[in-house]
Amino acid sequence: NAGVMQNPRHLVRRRGQEARLRCSPMKGHSHVYWYRQLPEEGLKFMVYLQKENIIDESGMPKERFSAEFPKEGPSILRIQQVVRGDSAAYFCASSPQEAATNEKLFFGSGTQLSVL
Amino acid sequence: DAKTTQPNSMESNEEEPVHLPCNHSTISGTDYIHWYRQLPSQGPEYVIHGLTSNVNNRMASLAIAEDRKSSTLILHRATLRDAAVYYCILRGTGNQFYFGTGTSLTVIP
């Protein structure tokens, strides 16, 4: 049973370009979470999605960032017009149902975004 | 989600027990206490969780204070592969796991 798959593992973009990060949840999981981790910091929640729905995007920057989780295919985190401050590790996690208080999350290995 | 307080770093000798503390004085009655760890260059992985009673699994033990305002993650015999950042998280209602900065554990051979 494959775990949470994220690709690419490393992504290099120049300022102003677009970054697309992909996340395939574990088989049977319909809930996806995206987190960002800046160097020497903890993980910061960004967005929580179910299939075709954004449930909570309270941690997502208001501009340039968007996320989707279509009926078919992986979840996508999209960053438009990247800036150097977007350089970070982006982690995706999935759960079989809404992460209730005693439910655990399964994380991918992350995408390291570097903006030149 | 309520917040937690952990020491920034700890050291342990290999094959000795490690006690990682966490304070969560604002915990509510329905908050679960979760522990995750993050190895270098990897995503976090689940370690253990509990509500009121102490918990044991193949990875670790979780000791929860009677008033639930603190807890301790216990690694019974630290190995070099246990070197990681350990996060103590309160999980209540809402969609966010608040990770904080965690405790960086160094295991000395």
C-alpha cells in the first residue's frame, strides 16, 4: 500500500514563475492537508481539502496561492508569481476521513521549493 | 487548537531511555494529545496519541499527567535512528494540527 506521494521532490523556480506541487493521497483517503515549513521552523497549516471541495483555507495566503483536489487525479498546490519568500518545504498529508480528534495524518516526503 | 510548550533540544546516549516533556496547560477536556516526529529531510510521522490514560505502542510510551496539563513521550531505548524533531500536538475540533517548533533530539553514540 503506497504512502502519500508528492512530486516533484525538488522544484527550482525563478522569481515570477509558477510552481505546481502535486500530492497523491494514500489509497482510500479522501482528505488532504497542505503544510508549509520554513527553515528552522515548525509546520504551518495552509489548507484542508476533500474531493472537489476546499474545507478550510484559513492558513493560505490570500494572493498567489491556490489549491485543488479534483475528483480524479492528485491534489495540486499552485503558487503563482513566486517570490524568494516562498522558498520552503511543502508537505501534504492525507487521512481516510476528516481528521477527528483521535485520527492520525499520514505525510508525504515533501516538495522542497527553491526560488532563485 | 490549544498550544503546547516543549524544550527546543535534548540529548540522549544511545540505548538509554529518553523522556521528552510537553506542557499543555490550556488543554480542554476533549483534546487528544498527539506526538509526531520528523526525521531529517522527511515528512512527519505519527508516533502515538492518547486522551487520559497512559498509552504504549511499538514505538514509544505516552505518560499523561493526572490533570492532563502535561505529558511525556518515552523512548525506552534510544537509537541513532530516533534522532529527529518531536512534536507534541493537541488535537481538538477544527482542521489544524498545530505543530509548533518541537524538540530536536540528538542521540549520542
